[in-house]
Amino acid sequence: MIQFMVLGPPRSGTAWTANWLTTDTTLCLHDPLWKRHYLELDEIRSSRMVGVACTGLSLFPKFVNNHQARKVILHRNIDEVNASLMAIGMPPAADELEDKLHAIAGKHVWWRDVFERPQEIYEFLLQRPFDPERHTMLRDLDVQLDFEGVTVNREATARLLAELQAAAHDGRVQ
């Protein structure tokens, strides 16, 4: 069962955060929607507390708000997000992304807080004391997703895209 979530736009430190929040007692998966539909996330089993750091789940705020996991929502200026995406050859983020992030109930923070003011975020999500030594060591690492190495479950992503398209067509909120 997913016990914590970090949700944010692309290029907001979610890959780094997944690394940071994976410890001896926790496993934080980065962008699991590449492999699973969001309704399948609670089927993930581990001997550790499981969480996600995800750029896609925020597109489904109804599901996220109904989920019992502790949530931190990262915010970053959408112009910065898009500039960073385009710098690596990716298309800009969806126009409605900011509104969907704001629609999620949880602890809303600026994306840089995971690097600059991490203690409250860490202790809220993991329910254990902050490890400043480990954080300082990891803060200096440039952890980013290797897009070429991502294995995509086409069935799961097609199902997600179909839901988003249907919702956009009908004017519904996911």
C-alpha cells in the first residue's frame, strides 16, 4: 500500500526526491505510472514502507485526494518547468497542470524546499527523524531520470491517456 506521495510537475526534483526518500526502511518509486495504472499502485508489495514521487499522478486529483497516503505537493513556476523540459527536448507541460496541483489536498511546498528546507517534509512523509548527514550528501548529486532507459508499459499508459482524453472531452475532473 502506498503510504506517502510526493507530487509535482516534471523537472521539479521528483527523481532526486525518490532517491532521497528511499532508505533502509522505505522505498520511494519514481514516476510509477510509466509501468502501472494508478489503481494498481496499492498492489505494490515491499517489506519497506512504500511511497511514490510522481509527475503524473497530479493529473488525477480526484484519485489522489481520495487516497489515504500522506501527500506533499511540489510547486515550480510553470515557465521554469517548460524551459527545463524544452532544454532536454521534451514538450511543455499541460496547461492545466498548475490547477490540478492546487486541487490536491496535502502539504504544499516550493520545489526547492526538498533541497533547502527538507526536515519538515522528510519527517511528515516518513514519520521518522530527519537524517541531515544523508541529505547533505545527496543534495550535491544531480539525480535525473534517464528517459532513454525508461521501460514503458504501453497498456497502462494507453489506459491513462484514454482517461485524460475522455475527461478533457467531457470537461470532467479526474
